[in-house]
Amino acid sequence: MKILNLKFLSFLTLMCIMIVSCNNDDDNGVTPPPPTTPEAPTPTPETPAEVNTIADVAIATPELSSLVAALQEADLVGTLEGDGPFTVFAPTNEAFSAFLTEGGFATVADVPDEVLSQVLLNHVISGSALESSALTTSYVSSSSTAGVDGKALSLFVDISDGVKINGSTVTSADVEASNGVVHIVDQVIGLPNIVDHALNNPALSELVGALTADDNTTYTDLLSSEDIAFTVFAPVNEAFTAFENPDNNDINNVLANHVISGVAFAAGDLTNSYSNTAAVNEDGDALSIYINTDDGVTLNGESSVAIADIVATNGIIHAVDTVIDLPTVVDFAVADSANFSSLVGALTAEGQPDFVTTLSTPWGTDPAPFTVFAPVNSAFDALEATPEGDALTAVLQHHVIAGANVVSGDLVNGLAAATLEGDEITFSTSGDTFTITDGSGNPGTNFVLADVQAINGVVHAIDTVLIPDTTN
């Protein structure tokens, strides 16, 4: 019995071994899964790079702590944390100390809020990050709106010797920030008036010298005033070098001839027209200046605007390439070809006397001064035939009163005046309307433009050619 049991157990053991072997060899075509391993972690976004704005740069720079205090006082820190891009000229602590001392302030908190804000914004160029290599000698607009009529103030960048901004020197350039670039400067850049701009631009040093000659402060005081706005046509140094003053005019009056009251931007305000300057004639009448904008901006037909719209707190500067001399009545006729080219052609026609020399005679020398009634081009076009020879001479002389500067305010109803030709012309007035009856009795000549004032007389544009009495 025991022998049987042992044989049975041996048989069972052998069968189990065979079954296990068969299971390992035959998987019915299904590959068992590989051993499981821990799942890899899901990737996460990278941490953003650290933001380092211009405000952060200032806060992290010890020598700009006064600037930071000023920005905080003016509530402008957030502005310099904005997207930008910005170019910032950052004054040092020493620069702020000098600024406060000069203004009589103990701390930045003592500076009026609006002034402090505008001064700080005058150190900021919005919309571009200009590294030092991108700066050129030129004018750029700051973020300050303290300019005349609320316009953005101009900054003068000068790279002729290092980098200067309105006279302030860049001591450390190209401090990069995430929203722009910082250039550290050694002075606080104040809010420039017209004189400040002239002083800060080396190309205008001759003008400054002329304005201040013999310790004269008349013009610098006037053009520093914030009580009235001016537009100044500022000759560059080369213009002064070339100016010979052929008529020996008073240089102060010549300088005044570059200044007009009010604000006139080249873009939008200046048109083909006449304005009054600060220069005067012997009677104290303001001289006119003829502005032409057909091709750039030209003044009295001789001086062109090279750099326009330099914005100051009290006005506008246009840099010009020629000194604008005091104009004669001839200068206006020649400059304003749109109105007077036919008249100039007649005055210079073959066989005519030297009208140009005569009408250029200085005030006080016979027969000056002159009152010229200048027919516009359409008046000549309306003639059935243009006179010639002596007849033309008589017609042209009939438009000139010699020895008098008769402005429109002098005209009264019924006034008669003898012309250079000999016959009288008679004036009629009705309110601000003036008409002329010529020597032949033809009435109804109208004024197109009155009181174009020259240094040796006055020009009134008229719409008809005046005819003398041909029966004489």
C-alpha cells in the first residue's frame, strides 16, 4: 500500500511540473505586460524670467535714491514700471541736490507737484529705447507736456563731445531694463524756455552772442518771459558768419526781425501769409515778415527753416539758414511772387528807370519813405493791354506816394495824396473797407491786403492797376 502511494505522489508531482512547463511555453499569442514602473511627473512651465523695470533699476542703484524719492513723491513709479519702451535720463543724487538748492527747496516734497512731475517727465522719451549708439545730434520730444500750449517739450541731444541732453552730460550709459534703457546724467534737466534752448545748442552760439552783446539783456529777458509766447526764427552760426549787413541796419532791430508774437508751428500754423515781427521802422510800426510754405518754409524769400518746431515753455523756435535782414518794399514785391510777379516784371521791364534802386532808398533819404499801392497779378491780367515805355513808367509811378509811410490807420474818407507820377489818388473809407479813385477818375479799386510794413515804407496790395490822367 505504501509503495502504491509513493508511486501516486511521484506521478502527481511529475504532472504538475509538466503543466507548469506547458503554461510557460504557450501564451496563446498574448504578450504579457512589462513590469510596471512609477509614472514620470508631468512637465510644468518654466518660471518666468525676473522682471527688471526701469523703476527697479533706479531703486537698486544707490546713486539714484533721490530720483526714486522724487518719482515716489510725483507718483510716477508706476509709469516707469509700465510696458514702455522708455529712454530715461536719470539724474544722480548730486544732481538733485544742486537742483533743490538752486530752487530754494529743502526736499523734493517742497517742489510743487505739477512742476516736479513735469521736470521728471522731461527726462523720459516714450516709445523707444535709445541706446547711446542710436543717439544722434538732434531734437527729440520728451514726455513732459509743459511746452507752450501743452505741447511736448523738446530735448536737444548733442553727441559732438560725449553725450549731452539740454546741457546735462551722460556719465553712465546703456543701463538695460526690461522696459527700456537708462542713461545716468549729472544734472537735472529743467523745463527749457526759448533762451535755454539757444544756450544749450552750440549751433546757436552766435545768436546768443548777438543777443547778449555789450551785456545787453533786453532780448534774453524778453525771451525768457513766461507772460507772452513767441515764435523765434533762430539763425544758425553759419548764417551769422555769412551776414554782412549791407545796409548797415541796427543789429538789435535785425535780431528783433526774427521774432513774432504768438505760437506758430511749421506743421499747421505757418501758411503763405504776412506776420508782424518785433522789429520796427522809424515811426515805430512793426515790420512785416512774409512766410511762404510752398516748398518748406521760406521767410522774406531769403531764409529757409532748417529745423522746425523746437518746443519751449514759452514758445517755438525754428532754426533758419540765413539772417533775415530788414526788408525794403522791393524785398516784399520780389519775395511774394504769387501776388506781385507781374508788378516786378513791369518795374524791371526794358526801358524802365531803375525802380529797384529808387524803391530801396533808406528811410530819411529822399524820396523815401514810400507808400506803395501794389497791383496783384490778376490786376495786370485784367488790363486790355499792358502799357509800354513812358506810359508804363507813368502808370508805375502813379502807384507810389513818396516821402510818407501811410498805413491804413492814416486813411480817412476823402483823403487825396499826390503820387510820384504827379496826379493825385483819392481814398474812400467805410468801416474797415478802403477804396481808391485813380488819377483818371476810375473808382472802386479795393485793398486786397493792407499794411505790409517794410523798413523804408509800406505796401498795400490792390486789385486794380491805377491809371493816371492821360490827358495831361
